[in-house]
Amino acid sequence: MSLELTNPLDAGAGAAVRNALRILAEVRAEMDHDLLAARRSLDRLAQALDPAAETRHANPLVRGGLSPWQLRRVCEHIGAHLEDPLAIEDLANLARVSAGHFNRAFRRSLGVTPHTFILTKRIDRAKDLLLTTEAPIREIALDCGFSDQAHLTRLFSRSEGVGPAKWRRLNAALVHFAKAA
């Protein structure tokens, strides 16, 4: 499979394009040995290119799930407040349901718990900041809503297989390669 891309960075497309190029490189590397990982990377690429995709692709007809307006409202709130503590009770209030119902309905609608969804969003934001800034990891951790650098490192390593510092080094080379292409 050959993937030909012109260099959209020349046009000043920015962080979103660099992130998309990084994810495409991951997909390309994963295609030969781990199709499930490639699929997850493609899902992340779709999300990176269209942040509202999760609310559109959620099945509003799922019995016991959240309605589209509830999902949209909650997902927008999460995206806008990742650096803050996000209590289930507050998210449930936004959706105008009880906390217990919210947990069940959110999971039915998106396939993951609210906690997992929030952690995924925080790690995605950390990745973006790692690639687009020179900020220390401790600052990035706090900007993404983690309690400290160790918290970010533990969850980031679990998700990505390497710590944020090593991930930054590996992907900085990829971004440099994409700029040179």
C-alpha cells in the first residue's frame, strides 16, 4: 500500500495536520503486523480530523443511551474543561439525568465509560501539546487535567506503550520527517 501525500505543512496547516500525518505513519507501520492497532489508529485519525464525529457516530437509537443533544452537550463540556476536575454528577446534571443513569447511558451510547472517555481525551490533548510545544511534561500534565507528571506518565505509558518523553522524541522525528518531505 503506497500513501502519497503532498506536504500540507507548507501551507501552514498546523498541528492538526502534523497529528494526522503522525497517525497515518502509525497506521502504515501497524498494517503489516497488527490490524486491530491499525484500526484503533484510524479511529483516532477520524477523531483528530473531525472532533464532533463521536457524537454523530453514536447511535441515537440505542435503547437506554443518551440523546444526541445530551451527548453533544457533555462532549463539548468535557473538551472545554479537560484541565478541570470532571465529576460524573456534574456531567449528569448537564444531561439532566441521574449519575447512575448517566454512566449506563453514556457507555451504551459511546461504548466506553465516561472516565475512560475523559482519560482518552486528556491523553490526546497531551499528545498534541507534546508535539506542538516545548513545554515541560509537568506543565502539560497539569494543562491536561492530570494531578502531576507521574499520573500522566503512568496513564500515557499504559495507553501508548512508552512514556511521554520518549513518545515526544520519537514523534518529533516523525514531524521533522513530514516537514522535510
